[in-house]
Amino acid sequence: MDIGILSTGIYLPDQYMTGEEIAEKAGIPIDVVENKMGIKRKPIPGSEDHTCQMGIHAAMQAIEKANLDPKEIDLVIYIGEEHKEYPLWTAAIKMQETIGACHAWAFDVSLRCGTTIMAMKVAKSMMMADPAIHTVLLAGGYRNGDFIDYRNERTRFMFNLGAGGGAILLQKGLKKNRLLESEIMTDGSFSEDVVVTAGGTKQPITHEALEKGLYRLDVLDPEGMKIRLEQKSMDNFLKVIRSSLYKSGYTEKDIQYVGMLHMKKSAHQYVLRELGLSEEQSIYLENYGHIGQFDQILSLELADKEGKLRDGDIVVLVSAGIGYAWGATVIKWGNSFNKGE
């Protein structure tokens, strides 16, 4: 059964923080920020750029591009962050109402920066299992940069966190941009390495916690995490790519484009080298930073606009998220059915 991508949408705030501003806030050389971390600039939220709302903007864009009546949407899955307009709130239901998907039902999912890949796998499985689900909207927003203290060296690898929203419309029976197979891995040994220490049941928000800045992201064992994670992350990154390809009937030699999350430039280049790909077969998001689980949608849109995607191309979207989780999914791009498939 074919499940295809009908359209995508991206929302980016108008405001940006430059690499120079990050360097000044963090007290580190601009060369480190721009060339090692790979951040020339990143979008940051304006006063009205709330998390679910940014997802709604992206969803409306995807709906308009597809020329779709929102009443045709059967299911809305919120793929944005838990940090949103209100705590203990199902954002998907708000999204469903705002876009006019009155015949749909809705729920939220979460796997940090791996959410989009995971949600595509979940949505495809649900569409194949339930004859009543024909069209699915995945959408949400991200602004976890709110939790970054640039004076905290332990969180330096997260200085790239930006803001924005993304959306994907999936449709059953669509013989273009076909979703093939996915692979997801999780490793619970890293589950408490990166956390916001105050605000949960273990340590509720208090005046003292606020004064100490405990409402921000922190790394509880930075040296231990680095030793345990560095090579394992790259190995698992490559493993999910290769496994998703194998399950789809392809190998890394068949890849034409990889949509990767933003990470330090050396890691991005390492992945391409290991896969035997050129830098032209991906886009390094140095002018966007890391917009969480929406990097893959952004990369896909940029690649399409730049003419990097052609009918029949094998495209791999790949993610990694704190927790730790790695995921990849394979797409047969364009109207590949015209080639006798």
C-alpha cells in the first residue's frame, strides 16, 4: 500500500541570532561558533511565535500547497515540543480546531528531536491498519532555545537550538514521494543525561530553583556523556540509515540525498564520508541552526527548491535526539511510478 508525502510546510520566525551574538553571550571565539559549531545564524521566536502556533502556520502552508480542504484530514498528530503554550495540554486538538480539520481526531507524540521520523512511522502504520484513515497531518513547533543558558559550558553543544515549525501531509494511495521503511533505535542509558532539573515531580519549581536557573537545560554528567556517547552516536546514526535502506530494498550506494539534523560540521561531514556521499548530496543548516525535529522537513524543502531532488531519487531523512534516540526513514521521491514501478 502506497503512503506518500502530499506536501510539506515550514514556518521560520523573522528574528535571528547571529553566530557573533552567540559568541559574545557565551564568551567564546566567533571562529568556534561559526566554523566548529557551524552556526552562522539561527531563528529565534518573536513575541507571537508560540510553539503550537508555529506548527499551525506550517500546517496551513502545507494545506495551501496541497490545495486540500482541511475537512479531508482524518488525523492530526502534533509532533512539536512539550514546551508549548500551556503545560498539560494536548496541542494537536488546538491545531485541529484552528486549521478547520473538523472531521479529524488528534493526539500528541514526542521523541524529542526524533519525533518527526517516529511520527511518520507511526502514521504510516496507522494508515495501513485503519481503512478510515486516508489523510494525516503531522505538524508542530519548536523553541527549546528558551532553555539555553549561554554561560553554561555544559550545554555548549545545544547553543544551536533555534525556533520554528514544520508540517507534513501524508496521503494513502499517493504514488509520489512514497514513504518506504524506517528504523528507530533508543538507548535508555542516556535517558537522564540531558534534562531540565526543576519543574517536574522530582524538583518542583520554587523561588530558589528559579534563582539558580534550574529551569534551563543542563547536562548532569558532561564528561561521562561525552565518553559514552560520542562514537556510539555516530555508529547508531549510520546504523539506522543503513537499516532503513536495507528494509526498503536499497543500500547507501542508492542514496541521492540525505536530510540531516544540524550538528557540528565535522560530524555532518563524517556521516557523508562514511556513506560515500558528496557535500552536494545534503544541505548543512548553518544559517538555520537546529530546529529540533523540523530540521529534516526544512532540509527537504530547501533541497526541493534548490533542484537537488528528482523523480525516482532515494532520499533518507535522519535524526538523533536526547534520551537518546536515532531514527531514519527512506523516501522514493517524485513520481517514480512513471518509471514502471
